Amino acid sequence: MTLDTLTPDPDLDADDFDEETLAALGADGYVFKVWGGDWCIDCKQQLPAFAAALAAAGVPDDRIEHYPVTKAPEGKEGPGVEAYGIDLIPTVVVETPAGEELARFVEDADEPIAAFLARELADVEATV
């Protein structure tokens, strides 16, 4: 199952993102696990721009995993919600190909998803 909100914003391309952001997102075979809901206003606002950044960075579709979330009386439900402790959406977890979590964006961060994750991933690379 896929998230329609992860369709790249057609009005954005590589020129709309700084080179450091694109380089960080496109490096090292990262896997991007994205929890969201097509019903969610924050996802509708944030995920299309993030998807455009991933496309501009050359991240192949097989490294972008969609995890649709639904609303339930007890909270959010969907694949991996409990295992990853997903409370707010969108949430994006970046992992190595081996499954090690390197960075996590949660809906209430103060900056766009791509910029936030690029900064976090640059910090990870600096410590390696």
C-alpha cells in the first residue's frame, strides 16, 4: 500500500533544494520509512515536498517505504506503528541498509523534513 501524499510536488525540482540537503539524502543507500495518512493535514502539507527532495536527490523508490496510518479510537494504527513508537505523523525514520536507525523526523519539528533529516544525517556522517 502506498501514500498518495508521498507523490512528489510537481512544482519542486532539484533547484529548490540546496546541494548539501540533496547530497545527504542521496548518500549511503539510506532507507526512508515514512508513516503518514492521506487524511492527515500535516502529511498533505509536508510529504509532497519531502518526496520531491528524495526524487531530486536520486533516491530510488525501492528505498522509500510507505506505512499508511489510520485513526482508531485507541490512537493511530498501521504497520510498524507500535514497533517504531509512532505517535505523530508524518514520521520519517532513516535507516542504514542493515536496519540501524540513524535519524528520525517527527511531525512537530520546526523545519521541513528534508532539511531536518539532511542535518541529522550530516551529523551522523561527521561522527563516523
